[in-house]
Amino acid sequence: MRKGIASNFNAFKVEHEDGALMGPWNPWLHEPGIGKAIWDLTLAMTANATLPDNVRQIAILVVGARYDAAYELYAHVAVAEKEGMSEERLAALVADLKPTDLSKDENVAFDFAYALSRGGTLPEPLYRLAVKTFGQHGTNELIYLVGLYALVSTTLNGYNVPVPERE
């Protein structure tokens, strides 16, 4: 897990000074069978990603904001900043608001993640728009991405995972 974290998640702090893992990984180690399954899903979602990174980060930040998952927001703000996302856009996303400067694809990703993460059935017109925008495979990926980060956010909130100070 450490090797995968080091190679896939390097835009934000993932270890304490003493080497203990931060984020959702440490709680996952408490239940190795379940933690490994979640880790494997995380790796599969990363390795097999077909959606553009900006679309993925918008969906992830929407979920983190909807769950008010502090470490999730900390980590993916760092990733989005590294990818060049503007401060104005990030400020809106972490405030659980829709940014005003989204492209068509980003707009669909925001609406999709926002609707799906509030609970209930995804509205049919939004589902059809996602299929038209991202194709069936991309829409499937977006559903699984929202689900994965809902699980990550729930883990973070359930264990009250602290956020490291920004450097």
C-alpha cells in the first residue's frame, strides 16, 4: 500500500513524521480484508481512469464538499492546484457551490456528482446527458468515482481523520 500511495498520491501529505499513514489508509489497515478491497478499488479507479483529470477532480471535490470531509478536501485541493485549477473555482467547490467558469464537460460532472451524492436516484435527463457527454463507459466510471469517494469521505469522517497543516 505504501508503494502505491507514494507513486499515485504525491501532491499532498500522506505520512506523519513517524511514518504513520494519514488519510483513509490508516483506518483501512484496521480491517485488512476490507481495507485491501477498498485499496484495490482505489487503484483500479486510478489505473483505469478514462475521464479527464479536471472532470475527475471536480467530481471528487463535489463529493468531499457534500460530505464535508476535511482530509478529502485538503488532498484533492492540492491535486487540483497542482493541475492548475483556479483559486476561485476551488473556493466555490469546497464551499459546496457550483463554479461559474465550468466547461460543458465539467458542468455535467458537477451536476452529476452533486445530484448523486445527495442520495436518491440520479435524474434520468442528467444520466442521459452524462452518457451523451462521456459515453456509457465514462458515465459508469463517474458513478463508481462518486461512490468510491463517498466511501473515502465516510471513512475519513467516521474516524475523524485530521488534516495536516498546509506548507
